[in-house]
Amino acid sequence: LEENLKPRIHWLKELGMDNSQVVKTIMNFPHLLGSYSLEENLKPKVQILRQHDFTANQIVRALAICPQLLSYSSKRWSDRFGVLHASGVLKNHTAFAFMKLTDA
């Protein structure tokens, strides 16, 4: 509990999620509680989004809608967001729908 649940809840709240979004995110993607390293997996993925000019609100909204995106590899994130960023598509969270449809 101390090692997995609390740090992840704290991290989601630091991202800007409210309590209902945290609950929804965890219920929709329970693997978030232990299958992925916070420091080596989850935080770097959010950093990729920040590097592509996603706002905190866009990140929270996208992860609350589809937390399974956190299961995608960092390489997949970088490759796809690089293409989307270059094409100007990254103006809203529709890019996340694109990622879900382009399973590699």
C-alpha cells in the first residue's frame, strides 16, 4: 500500500487530477497501481507529452479518458508524437485517439 498505491495517487493528483478522476483512472486501468514503475515508466511518458507542448489540463483529460495509454512503450510514444507534432496535429487530445488506433 505504502509503496504502490499512495505514491501513484499522489502523482496523479500532482498532475492535476481531482479525486473522481483518480478513482476513474485507477478503476479503468488497475495495472497502474503496480505493473509500471513510477520513475522509470510513468513519469517519463508524461514528460514526453510536456515536450510536445501538451498542457497539464490536456494531459489530465487524456489520461482520465484513456489511462491505458500509459501501457504503451516510450518508443511508441516518441515515434508517434514526433510525427504528430511535426504535422501540427498535436493541438488537442485527439492525438491520443490516433495512438489507440495505430497499434504497432
